[in-house]
Amino acid sequence: MTFFWSSWITILSIMCWAAILGVLLMVLKYKPELEDDGTTGHAYDGIKEYDKPLPKWWLVIFFGSIVWAIAYWIFFPAIFPSKWDGLATVEVDGETVPWTSKNELYSELESNNKVFTDNFEKNILAKADASGATATLATLADMQATMRRSDNPPADLQTQIDQKVAELAPYVEKLSENPNALKVGSRLFLQNCAVCHGSNAKGALGYPNLTDNDWLYGGAPENILTTLHNGRVGGMAAWRDQIGEDGVRAVSEYVLSISGNQQGYDLDQTKVAQGEVIFNEPTNCVLCHGDDAKGMISTGAPNLTDDIWLYGGDRESIRETLRYGRAGVMPEWQTKLGNERIMLLAAYVYSLSDKPVNSAKAATATATTEAPAEATAN
Ligand code: HEC
Ligand code: HEC
């Protein structure tokens, strides 16, 4: 809090407190002169005023609140909040911190989350025969807390966190076969993911379909976990400045020729040939889309030889992609949802896709090196 607001609050509170105390003392001290009949001599419309003492209960409450205010200032960071943290504390992240309203909120979130986590461990992990995940989750949470707290975290901490996340993969696979876990996962999906990927997870222009077997970043449980934890940004640069509008047209024609888009375009073979040369320059398209143009998990570059398109596979859409570039953003969910909910979501997403026979291979190999092109083009 800035010094100004801190002082503002302090001065207002003290003034208000002093004014109330002052009024009370004044009233208690003031002794009017009484008439013989015990009244003050004031009469309004025939009603005479006595000088009776204030009721005890009322005085107790009044004094009580004046003392309460002082106690509040001592325990809560209310007077000079920029300097005084207050004596009272709450627990956040296993640490004892001052009882500010922000910390109070975090502390409440944490205890709500604990209810969820306990339930997750008892009713979901245990029943899906995946209790082994508990230890990994605990270590992961510790690492993440260290990361959050330190301004200058150790260089390899993020790598270690990523490794721990990957260790959850076998348990995600187990959860993906448990109906109860999938039910919770689907609810989480509707709340958090459906806005972009659609309530049936089939995606839309720019938002990938999660129910097929075509993956930008890999469809094995550990790929999905990584995608959800850290988020992804698709990086396809704009090419018009580099290869010119003619280059864009040529290379688009080449992309059409190798793609599974069978719209019966009359392809301009001269352009296809020119495009092929540009495409295969080692520092151009092959760098990310791969020598066979089938995409690469490490770059998130899609397979260009099938008929599954993120941004549209007609001639004009491909040209647009090349002219202006594309950068789809998948947000990170670690901060917002936490490790347990991400496991449930990953299990749900994994359960939706029609998995390849050797899904484990997809985790490491670049997209589809051995699958024949006909297998993916429907
Ligand atoms: C703001 C929109 C948005 C939201 C919300 C969102 N996503 Fe995404 N997601 C994207 C985009 C865009 C991509 C593709 C990124 C790219 O183009 O490189 C993506 C990619 C993915 C991928 C990788 C797909 C692949 O082919 O490898 C998965 C898995 C995924 N999202 C799951 C989820 C889940 C689960 C949620 C809910 C927790 C979610 N997304 C919420 C926009 C979103
Ligand atoms: C730096 C890596 C990189 C290079 C180089 C690159 N691309 Fe891409 N490309 C990507 C990524 C990543 C995406 C997905 C973008 C997204 O997810 O938003 C993409 C998307 C595309 C798409 C859209 C596919 C769809 O499904 O809609 C086309 C077409 C494409 N690239 C063609 C090319 C061509 C042709 C070249 C060479 C001129 C090229 N790319 C060079 C990384 C690259």
C-alpha cells in the first residue's frame, strides 16, 4: 500500500475514533442543573426531560466498541498498514503470514482446495488404483511453492517441475479409465475449456479438435499434461516480407499439392515447383514442419499432408496463414486450477481422442514418421 493511502486510512480511523470517544466523555461529564421535581426544566409539547443515567448495557457496548477498535488496530494491519502488519496471522502455503485481506482470501482458497484435494485422493485416486500419484503430487506442490516464493529460483527448478509433471502420466492413464474421474473431468472441461475448444471438444477455427488423433503437441498423457500445465504458443511467422507475395502464392500452391485437401483445385504446376524449392530451404518451412511436412511436436507445427486444418485448408486460407503468420495461444492452467484438476482434465482429454495403437511412441517421435499418409487422411 502506498504511503498516501496508508496515511489516509490512518488519519480517518483515528479521527473517527477520537470523535466518538469525545462525544461519550462529554455526555458523561455534563451535569445539568435540575429543578425540584427532578426534571431539567426542558419541556417539549408537554413532555418533560429528566436526567437519567445512560443504560448500563448501552454503555458497555459503547465502551466495548471503543476498546475493540484499539484491539483491531493491534491485531489487524489497520493503522499505518504500510508499516504495521498486525499481530494476527493466517497460514498460506504452509507459511505464517500477516492477516491482510489478501492473505485471508488465499488462506480460505487453500482450505477449500484442501477439501477438494482430500476428496480427490480418497474418492478418485484410490478408486482408480492410482494412489501412487499422491507422493509425486506432494513433491510437485513443494517445488511449485519454492518457485512461487523465490525471486530468483534455481535455474533447473522449472525442468525438475516439468519432469515431476511427466511422472504423473501413468496415473492420468489410469484415471482415463475411471468413470467417476471422467465425470469430474468433463465438468471441469465445460467450465474452463469449452469456451475455446467447444463443449464437445471438437474445436473451431484456430482451436484444435481434441477428439481426433491429430496433435500439435502430442497426444500421450505426458504431452497433454505439459500442454495444460505450461500452456502453448503456436509460432508461425509471417512470410510475406521474406518471400514476397509471389513466394506466398507459390508455396501455398505447393502446400495444397501435398495436403489431403482434395477439393479438385486446378493446381498451377509451375508454382508448385517453385514453392517446393522455397519449402525445402533448410531454414524455411522444413525447419519446423519437418522434412516430410508431417509436423513436429517440439515446434507445435501441424502436419500439412493431411486434411485436418487449424486455420482452414482452402487456397485463400493457406495464403492468409503464410502472409500474416499465426500464433494460437493455449493459456497455462497450473496457477488457476492446480495439479489435481489438471490431472482430471488431462485424463478426460486423453479419453476423448481415438488413440493410436502405439500412443507411447507419439510422446517422443516427431508426429507420425512411420504411419502411412492414408492412415491419417480420412
Ligand atoms: C482461450 C482459449 C483456450 C482455452 C480456454 C483453452 N484452450 Fe486449449 N488450446 C487453445 C489453442 C488456441 C490451442 C492451440 C495452440 C496452438 O495453436 O499452438 C490449444 C491447444 C490445446 C491442446 C493441445 C492440442 C494439440 O493438438 O496438441 C490441448 C490438449 C488443450 N488445448 C486442452 C485444453 C484444456 C483441457 C483446456 C481447459 C483447461 C483448454 N485447452 C482451454 C485455446 C484454448
Ligand atoms: C518457426 C517454425 C515454423 C516455420 C519456419 C514455419 N511454420 Fe508453419 N506453422 C508453425 C506452427 C507452430 C504452426 C501452428 C500455428 C498455431 O498453432 O497457431 C504453423 C502453421 C502452419 C499452417 C497452418 C496449418 C493449419 O492447419 O491451418 C500452414 C499452412 C503452414 N504453417 C505452412 C508453412 C509454410 C509453407 C512454411 C514455410 C514458408 C512454414 N509454415 C514455416 C511453425 C512454423
